[in-house]
Amino acid sequence: MLHADNLGGVIRDNHFKGDKGMKIGAFTDRGKTRKINEDNFFISDFNLESGNGYCIIADGMGGHNAGEVASKIAIEKMKNHIQERYSEDMEKSQIIAILKEMMQKANRSIYWQSLQNKTQAGMGTTAIFCLLHNSSMYIAHVGDSRVYLIRDNGMHQITVDHSIVAELVNSGSITREEAEHHPQKNVITRALGGEQDTQVDIYVQQLETGDIILICTDGLTNMVRDTEILSEMKKWDDLQITVEKLVRLANDKGGLDNITVVAVKI
């Protein structure tokens, strides 16, 4: 199991290789301008027979370092819920129900804590929960962190950002090129902890041998274009090297935010 303890500037986790050929890389960094790292991630142990397991990333926000608190609460609540409720013999509908419950539970925990502590008022976090279950990927998503699927030398963004700019692009009001420099680029429309209830997007994707799942916070995607990400993914066989190279590239381009990247190869 891998996780981030974000007390320092750069957090490095060991490369993990499962006996079934699954490879994992994970890296998080505070970037060049932020004082602390409010991103958090967690990677479970994977069942070496079934390949089942899960990854979580969360990008916290809020004053007085409350973003770090929000992202940690989100990950802990999700971990506890999935450990209590999930089993490998579950059907698709059962898994989706559990993921929605899990996200709402995390959301309410952050929301109520923000009301009880003035220094944490208004805190929130994006969240991606990615479960690999019997050759399928189940994603629960809130915010603008992303999941990509890399297959056959192509990269496809699975999640849709919950942001003002994404809504403008989807409506045709602005182009993707204009979105890269839009003044409201970092304004999200949905987060865990913002309200008592939140809407959760669920995605289910069939997986194939050789697929790479890339999960990241916007500290990467705001600095590095998708074409550049894919180019780096093609250069290296070792996923730990790959994710560290991506974080370094984001920092070389300014490192304006915390950066977290997790990659899993089936």
C-alpha cells in the first residue's frame, strides 16, 4: 500500500510491481509556489489473483491550510467505507451504490467539520476514487482532478472536469485552446465539502491487458498538455520513473500548484 504524508515538499513512494504483471507509479510534490502540499493520495494493496484494488487522489482547497485537512478526511472516509462495504463478489449495481454512498459520506464529514471550526470554514477537496474490479474500472469523481486511459498509443480523458471552463468548452462558448488561458481556469463548480450534499459522477470502463490508467490533479494538467503527457508515457517502461518525469515537467513549466500523479498498468 502506498500513501502520501504531506509534511514535506517532495514525497516519494516505492515502485510497486504485482506478481500478475501489474505495475504502479505514484508521486506527489508541492510544486514551486505553494508552501505546503494539500494533495493527498492512497493506493491499496492489490489482490494478486484477481488484480482488484483501488487508488484515491484528492486535491484540497481552503484557507489556513484547511485544504490539506479536507483531502485527508476524504481519503480516510473513503478507505474506511470501502473496507467495510466492498467485497469482490459484488455486482455492478452494488459497487456503484457503494461508491456513491462513500463519496456522500466523505462530503458530509468535510462539510460538518468546516462548520465547526472557523479556521477550516469553506474547505473542500476534489476526489477521484478508482476501483479495479474483475477487469473493469469503476470511477467516482467530484471536481477537476482527472482520470485518463492510455491504450494503443492513444490517451482518452475519462472524467469530465467540474469547472466553469469545462462547461464553457462543452457548450461551445470557448475553444479548448482559449480554455488554457481563461481567467476562470481554476474555478471548480463541484467539490467534496462545499455543500451538505454533492453530485457524484460514476464511470465504468472495461479494461484490456496493456492499458495504463493515469490519475492526476490539476497541478499536472494545468501545466502540461495532454500531448506532452502522452509523449512522456511512451518514453519510459518504468511507471515510477514516468510519474516523476511528469511532475518534474510540470515544475519546469512553473509548478504553480501541488502536483500528484498515479499510474497503473494492467
